[in-house]
Amino acid sequence: MFKPLHNYVLLTRIEEENKTAGGIIIPDTAKEKPVRGRVIAVGDGLVENGQKIPMSVKPDDVVLFAKWAASANEVKIDGKDYVLIKESDILGIL
């Protein structure tokens, strides 16, 4: 399995509901990429000034991440789509 380095987090996107509260179905072409994800793997943490900063998230956490995160990289591992993102682009744990 893939192990991220430093402060990177590997996650899968959690698809949003394709229907509005009013019952209108949103076609795939109009949907935005989801900003929720499930953490698959995490790095060991960032090292600053000789101090190791532990990661705040762990595998199986459901997180909310920045929609236009500069560090987000779409990757394909073993035929599956993942997002590799820096922990600092994660907004919170749900």
C-alpha cells in the first residue's frame, strides 16, 4: 500500500448527494468535485526546527478539505482514484 511522506494525506473523495433538497436531480456534468473525503493513509508528520509535528488526522477519519487546495494531486493507485493533499489543506474532521 502507498505510504505518504511528511505531512501528506492520501484520501478518497466521498461523493455528494445528486439530488437537491427540493428533489431536483443534478446531472454528473453539473456537479462539482466533492470536498469531503475519507483518509486512507497519512505521513509521519512534518519536521520543523528539529521538532516532529504529529499528524492531526488518522486513517478512516472523514474530513472536509479546501475545494481549490494548491497541494491537491489527483493520483491513481492500483486502478483507484485518490487525492494526495497536505494536512494544512484539510479544514476539519467530520
